[in-house]
Amino acid sequence: PKITAVRGSTIAFEEPQTFSYQDIYVIIGDFNSYSTSWDYKDTNKDGNLVEGWGEAGHLDLIHEAKLPPSFNSCRWKKGYNPDLAFTSDRITCPSKKLVLEPIPY
């Protein structure tokens, strides 16, 4: 499979143009978006865009609500899981996400 990393930023989500949906992919990154699908209280515009992009590309979100947070916000005094992992639907079953050490901010 091909592995693509997506770096988060403060700009709005834009669909990556660097790969073909015919290939098998593992896509990881901070998409700077909020969604109840990855345990945020609300879903924002970028969260909807990321979810729609994943569905259109036959990509599955690899997420387990019971995982520890990968990011601890000092500002909001809460842990989050903004670091997302998507896989091509052909390799979703054997794929798992593992959180080792949260990023303290």
C-alpha cells in the first residue's frame, strides 16, 4: 500500500490531489477538523468535508472511541483525537490505530 501523510494547518480542508483512488492507501494526519465521528462534541464545516472526501474515495476512518487521546489541549483542559487514519476500503479489516504518547499542548 501507499502511505500518505497530511499535515494539519489553520486553513480550510482541501481535497488532496496527489493520489489516485484506484491505488491502496493508508492516509494519516491532522486534518484540522472536528466531527462527532472522531469524538468531538460537534462537527464543523471541515469535518463534513473530510467525511465526504473519505466516502467519495471509498476510504474508511480507522478510529476507536476507547483509544486514549493523541493530543492534550492545555487551553481546553481536554484530550482529543485529531490525528486521523483512513485506509482504502480493501484493507480496512486488518487495519488498527494505536496511540502511543499524546502530544502535550
